Amino acid sequence: MTNNASRFTDKIALVTGGTSGMGLATARRLLAEGASVIITGRDKSRLDAAVTELTKSAAADRILAVPGDVAVEADLDALIDVIRNRFGRLDVVFANAGVGSFQPLEEVTFDEFDRVVDINFKGVYFTIQRALPLLADGSSIVINASWTLHRGIPGASLYAANKAAVHNLAHTLAADLAPKGIRVNSVSPGYIETPMFHANVSDEAHAEVVAAVPAARLGTADDVADAVAFLASHEASYINGQDLIIDGGLVAAVPAALM
């Protein structure tokens, strides 16, 4: 990981779902580049473990962990109050909190539909809405979408539809918030080796998954963190309303092994 130590000096960043995987890696990256970082998560013990890990390489006074569920209005309001009282503003939001859900259409229940929409779409939407009063001129929002919105795959109708919704949100909010000097982009990770990946893809299926990727490997959480940090930085100041696919060529190319 290349470290541009000054890109986020004196910046304040919020990373939802920051206890593991891409969220934790992005928090680590932003801290390494000088930011103060707020991470959120529903599980207090996982939040504590994330803080312990992050403080190995960054000062504790630049890390704030706030327990809460992005799908719960009171939790979001409490989060914003904590940030306002501690820092007074935000410069970066990585709306990353999400859950996986993969099953055939005929097996999706009303309860599962509501659960996934609540976290993966409503949670993203209202995280941004509630954060808006704290966002400084020139700030950046990055939304975590998914490669699944770019290709129809079986068993992903509920998950992919939610990711398509937040992908569109990056376009529409880029237009809405441009007069405020706020940029909005999204990232669409491919197969990234995270706890969520392992929860949804069996060990036996890993070789088949890798064979579908022209880069011939799974992505890492740091691959995504690198992209999020770029989009959030001044280096991407003329990039707005875009989606950056981080997938090793999965969507755009066919690996030789499959020809």
C-alpha cells in the first residue's frame, strides 16, 4: 500500500460498517494518511476489536468508534450528534455498511427483503442525509456498491437490486450536492476476500471464482481501500457521479482459462 501521508491531514472521515473487511481497511488507510476516523458497527465487541487493531498504527485520539445500526433512525441521529460534538464537521463519508443476501427469487421472503433494503439501501440513503449538515465544502462521499449490479447473475436479485439503487444514488446525489461543493462517487468491488465473502462463498467454490477473474486472484480489502481513498482525496477533485469497478477484470474481460 502506497502511503500518501498528507492527503487527509486534519480531515474528518466517517466509515460505516468499519469493523471488518473493506470498511476496516479503509479506516486504516485514511488514518495512515492523516485523517481522524469515526467507525460504526452494530456489534460492540467487534467495534472494540477494530479499535484495538487500528490503534496499533495510529494515535487513539484520532479514532472514534460509535456503536449503532445505520437502518435505525435513532442510532443515526446519535452518531451525528457524537460527531458534531467531537469534531464539528465531516470531510469524507464512506457509506460502506451492508449485508449479503443470495437466494433464488422464489425463496426471498418479505422479512428478508425488508432486512436487506433497510441496511443496504435505506441505511446508505439516510447516513448521507443525516451527515449532510456536517459535510464541509469540498468534501467527498463514496458509496460501496457491487460488481453484481453490472452483470445479471443467478441468486442475486435482492442484493444486486439494492446495489443498483445505491449506484444510481451516486449519480443523482452528485447532481443534487454539486452546488454545495460535495462530490459523490461509488465503488463496485468484485470478489474481495472479506468475512462477508467467506460467509457466502464456500471454500470449495474458491477455485471456480478465481478462474472467472482475469487477474487470477481474489481482491483484497486494501485494493478497495486504495480506491476509496483516491476518490475521497483532492486527487479526484474532478471526478463526480462515477462508479469505479474494482474487480480484476471480472465484468469487462473474459479470462483465457474460460476461452
